[in-house]
Amino acid sequence: MLKQRTFRRGGIHPPDKKRLTEGQPISLCPDPEVITVPFSQHLGTPASAAVSKGDVVNAGDIIAEASGFISAHIHTPLGGEVKEIRNIFIPAGFSVPAAVIAVDPGSSFQESVLTEGEAEKLSPEELLDIVKKCGIAGLGGAAFPAHVKFKVPKGKHADVLIINGVECEPYLNADNRLMIEHAGELLEGISYIQRMTGAKSVIIGIEANKPDAMKAVEGAAAAQGYTYAVQPLKVMYPQGDEKQLIEAVTGKEVPSGGLPIDVGTVVTNVGTAFAVFEAVRRKKPLFERIVTVSGEAVSRPMNIRAKVGTPFRMLIEQAGGFSEEPCKVVAGGPMMGFAVYDLDTPVMKGTSGILALTRKQVQEGVETPCISCGRCVRSCPMGLQPTRLYHLIDRGLYQEAKDAWLLDCKECGCCSYSCPAKIHLVQGMRLGKRMLRNLSS
């Protein structure tokens, strides 16, 4: 086995909380009677409605079309009647249009299987077209449209395709279970991405707290003849951020304002690779994903495969409901996720987890003045000065904050986690970025 590696600067060690769903196989969520499917489930321009009130749709139909270069199609996972198009709030705090569909029972998507031999004959351009038509967006975080990421720009080249199996956020265990239960399909999906990108080699990065996943992936690779390297990584947050992962795996540092392709790499999540497999071999759009439902306020934490548009409350009910009144319900992980106030919030392509946390886990405290201890600076994996940025933003000096490298902030939460004064540093960074966007629009 290769030596464990990690990034060089900053990082923290929050309790990983993986044990709550350890050993739990993936469960299937029943189909809801009504689904609410947002038209913005990806980074970039929201998709434009392709249906209207009263339309009858079939499972797998496009209900919102990509409306820009960085955009993605939205498909309905179930058939039925479009009852209305209305705005809803998604966990990130934005109001976006969504289709409310009354589900026709028994309207599940009918797969059309492509043989392995037929798939092997597809050109990189044909594979990219399938990824685009199936609305695949990255399932690891930012939900960047995959057909854009996998098309390497002219003048650039991909030396290494890095597959992100880190899942470093506490509680989250969906990618771990995917690697354990679907290693073979995952590896086939990776092979299609390698053809699209033209990458010379493939490295799969997995943190050391996932030995079963490493064993499953290495075993499947040996059985199927793939020469991919599985790189074990030290348990360190935010190991799963693509810039930190690139540094850990290759030793290269993406320059400020740069992209992974600038250092000859393409990074994608294991869930995205599995979605590519399903798109190519089963002609299946991306309209469902695995979600970790966990937290100390959940009765039976588990990993659930759920369709996009399913309300959070259905997944929580499947996990036995609340064992006690939660202090906070979070979409995603506790470090970078967003608190939600409405359990009718729908599952989206980027919903990696639903966490119900008790007051003890949230550890709310009174904010006190900064004592200049430097912990936030030491923990920042980007080498920034979070307190300085926060004070600039607090005084409305947004351009000065930009000049101090605000846009390099990954919003990973290391600074807030480390701050003994309980200063809401990450929220300050987000505010500063939003104000800069408003000033430039």
C-alpha cells in the first residue's frame, strides 16, 4: 500500500462521526406522492423551464433546459402532472423556480441498457454529449456541470485524473458506501471520464478512515484489469477540497485564481463517476443520489438512495424520525452545509447529507472580541488571514478584502471551528463575496 499523504498547510481534525452510519448498507427511499424539483441544482446559470402547469411528464423527461455555457438540464425522476411552477428557497438561501409534480404511481424510469462493447465504441465527444444530455453535475460539493469540466480547453492537457473518494466532512458516509457497494460500476464510470479528458493516469484518493472502501476499489480494479492507483490519505479536513486534494496527491499547488487544469489535473467525485456510468450504460439522467441521514437527533442514522424532489421529512421518517428535538437541521455536512428551516425542502443533486444535530453538537456560544490568538490563521488551508478579512468586510471595505485574497477563501469553516471567540468568520467571508458580486453586477 502507498504511503498516506496530505496537504502541507493548515487543516483541522474535527470528530468524524462516521460511526453513526458505519456498516449500514444503502437503503432505498419510497417514491413520494408529490415531488418538488428545483431548476437550479448546479453552479452557474439556472435551467429554464421546459414545462408548464398542467403538462404531463414521464420519468426521465427534461423539465428545465440548460440556459448557458455553465448550466445543466434538469430531469424529473418520476412521471405525473405538473401542478405548478413556483419559487422555493433552497438550502443555500436562494429563491429559485421549481416544478411541483403530482406523481403517477408506477411511473418509474425505464432503463435502456447499453452493452459494454457498445459503450467502448463511443468517442470522447459522444460521451460528453451523453453527460450533457443527462444533466450530470458534480456530486461532491459545488455541483459544477460535468460536461464543462470534462471537456479540456484547447491549449490545456490533463496529465492526471484525480477521483475524490475523501468525504472528509463529519457524519457523511454516502461516498464510502458507494465505493463499497458499487466499486465495479464506479471504476467503469471512471474509465469513461478518462477517455473524455484524455488523462494519462488515474489516481483515486481515499482517506485512511475508509479501509473497506479502499479494499473494495482495489479488489474491483484488480478483477477488472484497471491500472488505477489508490492513494491513501491522512484523515485531515478539508482533504476533500480539490485544491488540497491535488496538493496531497501530486504535490502541485493550483495558483491563486487558477483551475486544476492549469496544473494538468481534472478532479471529480466518486458519486459523479458513478452517475457517468449510469448515464452511459443505462441511459439514466442524474435524478437520484445517495444521502447520509445522520446526527445525534436521528433515531436510526442511515444512507438512503433518494430521488431528486423528495422532501427531507421523508428521509428523516425512514431513518426513524427524530430521537429528540433537533437544535438544527443541516443540508450537507456540518462544516460547509446550510441550516434549513423547512423539512419540505427537496433533495437536490448536491444534497450529500441531512443532519439533525442536538444543542450539544451545535455548541452555540456567545461571540466575544477577537483575542488575536492566530488559530484561524494556522488552520486556514489557503494561507489566508481570516480575522483581517473579517474586519475589512465588517467595515464595508470589500475591494480591500478582495485585494487581501478573499476570493481564495474556500469557505471550509476551519477558521470558525478553530476560533475560541466564536466569531462567525465563514459567514463574514460569504457576505463579502456576495457584496462583491452585487457591486460588479
